[in-house]
Amino acid sequence: MILDILLTLHFILLVLISLRVLSRHDLTSPARLAWIVVLFVLPYFGVLIYWMFGEVHLGRDFTQKRKKIIDRLNAHNPAVLGNEITLVKVMKPEYQAAFAYSAKATGFQTTVGNNAELMADATETRRRMIADFDAATDHIHVLYYIWLVDGMGIDTAQALIRATKRGVTCRAMVDGMGSRKMVGSKIWQEMIDAGVQVSVALPIKNIFKVLFFSRIDLRNHRKITVIDGKIGYSGSRNCADPEFRVKPKYAPWVDIMLRIEGPIVGQNQMLFASDWLIENPDTPLDSFFYDSTPKLNGFPAQVFSDGPTQRHGTTPQFLGTLISQAQHTLIISTPYFVPDYSLVSILCATAYRGVDVTMIFPQNNDSFIVAATSHSYYWQLLEAGVKIYEYKPGLLHAKTLTVDGEVSLIGSTNLDLRSFDLNYENNIIFSDTALTADIMQRQYQYIADSDEVTREEVKNWPLSYRIWNNVIATMGPVL
């Protein structure tokens, strides 16, 4: 009798959760299938995992609060957003679609008069950024997903302390999970004691509440640095040394960073403000200074940002639009390649129509799940004519995308489902042949330090390895 009741409850539980999965309009068919498999193979554990990780939401109140903040910022500083007419005036028609899609998705239009300089390496980035901090006269705003207590982390903190002591307003924000050790460190407290305004994005104050009523893996993955509203840094680097002490086995972490000036800095400032005001709603809007003065001979650029409170599918749709515009060459580097099928299909289609498509991944990935999933797509990409290279000297963490030597995308977004669905990200997309040439030269350096993956090599992978890769890839929407 008791066994019959338990079996009945077991059946009802699986049916209810399965119906929930099947009724959702925001899941792809592969994602639904993956969840159904998990629920029936690991019924009780699967239900628990679905409850904690199955749905992307931060709560209706959070979403509405964020929308109100963005609406306030947009109304208060409409000039920062740019003008949609600018795109048609300054951009070649063949590359307008991605910029137009980005503007519709984020509100950030194309701006003109931007300048940027590609940093040579982590050492130069550290030196230039600290020098800019020490020269600041009004404010410094930083937001990092990971801020480690290492050389770069301490130098940055001490520069903020120095700036605060000479009267500069300093605001430092970190992700609640990625920088949890920094938040509990001595140097973090020293910043607070010195007067640096600190805040935590998506804090984990009550882990049980987060686990059962939201998702603990919805994170702020952005990397934003703004100095006096005039200078900014954009790219893939967290506030950490290349040795990346939390995962030294895979070091050095190889990143790419731009030092930027012009109206694009104002858009990054507005993005920072939208995150800051979520946790600090009483901060006056006037305390965020914007300098939208175009630089002489500058290039067109705009911010592309995304997050779990934006429209579902924004990032893969944007990337698909950008990739489909390539006429001659497309080069992409990313540490994490866990795409949805639409992106794989567009990459293959781009290669099939004659575009020279090159993709660069790290040879040794810090996630065996990501590595297996990436490898599951190698044969399909190689069959289409995509060239694949695996970077050897360290973990290639640089997220770069160049199109035809004309257009570049640089920022925090990986080509994986986490960046697509779960993380708050920030990037800049711009059109400038000189700077794109510099980035392509960096990409060629990555290729020179890589091994090319051939069809013959993948064809000779053991059957067990191919099955492993495909099984992991099948569970990709769950992982």
C-alpha cells in the first residue's frame, strides 16, 4: 500500500515537472529533450536540479526594478544613447544589420568619434590603467566579475584608495560569486575605510533563498572601467594577474584589452550606472558624468550588452546577424564554445558560401565539460571548411571577432549558453580598418602559437571519445 502511494507520487511529480518543461515557450526542442532525459534518468536529483537551475529568472520584482532604472537613465541622458540616423550615414550598407540589431536590442545606437588603442599585453594594461587612475580628477567606476587578491587586484585597490584620498569619487562593484574572496579580504575593507564606495552585484546573502527562488549561476560577468567619464577599458580581462591563482594549472590567462575614448565611454558609463543603481538606488543620477564629445578622426562604435532580464535569444541572434555579414574573412577566438545549434549552422553556412572562417580555442580548457562540448562540433565545422586552431601556451581567454578587416567585436561574451542566457555581459562593436587590423594581427599571433586541428585527426578520435563528447553536448542545455 505504501509502495503504491510512493510510486503514484513519484509518477505525479515527474509528470508535473515534465509538463512544466514542455509548456515553456522559451526553451528550444533540444533543451526540452535534455531536461526530460535528466528528469527520467535521475528523477529526484533531476527535479532538484531543475528547481534550482532549470529556469532563467531573477524574480519579477528584480526585472521590473531594472527596467525602471534603465528607463530613468535613458530619459536623463538621451544623448548618450546616440542617434539611429548616424548608422546609415557612417556605416557601409553591408555591415549595418548587426549594428541595427544591437541598437534595437539594447537601446545603444551607433556613435561617431571614438578612438581606441590595443594594449600590448597584461603588463601594459596594468601600467596604463593604474596611471589613468592616478590621473583621475573626478571619478573612477569599475565593475569586474572576478577581482582577485593578487598583484593586479591589490594595485587596483590601492590606486582607488589613493584617488579617494585626493577627493576623487570611486565606486567599485564586483560579482557576488566571482569575487567573493575579494569581498571578504583585508584590502576590500581597506577600500571601505578609505571611503571607496563598494557594492556587490547579485549578492548571495541567503544561499538557500537564491537556490530555491532564483538561480545561483545568474552572474554579472561584465568588465567595465570608466575614468572621469572620458577614458575606459573594454575587453576580456578580469581584475587579475595572467597567472590567475584560482586556476594556476591553466595559466597564463591570455586576454585582450582596449583603452577607449569618445562617446562609447559614455555608453559604458550608463551600463555601469544601471548595475550600480540596482544595489544603490539612492545614488543621484547626476553623479554619473558623461562626455559624449566626438574625437577627431574617430570611428563609429556602440555598446552591445545583454543579460538574463533582456529578451531571450538576443546574443545568438546578434552574433548570427554579424557572422552572416562576412564577405571574405571571419576570425573568432573564444575560450568557451557551447553554442546553440543556430550559431553552428550559421558558421557552417558562412564557410560553405566561400568565406574564410577561422576559429581559435584553447588547447587545454579549464572546463572538461566545455572541452567535450566544443569537440563535438569539430567534425561538422571542419566538413564545412572552417579552420580550427587550438592555442597551446595558456588558456586563451580573449573573446574576439573580426569581419572582413572592417568590423570587430571585443568584450566579455563567450560563445556559450552561459553568456547567451545567464550572464550580464558587455562588449563594443565598431568599424575601423586600422584597429581591426591590429586585432587581426593579435589573432594571427594566437594562430601562430596554436596547433591546427584537421579532419583526419578528428576522424581518428576513438569511438569512446566521440560518444563522450556527444553525450556531454546533448546535455549542454542543462549544463
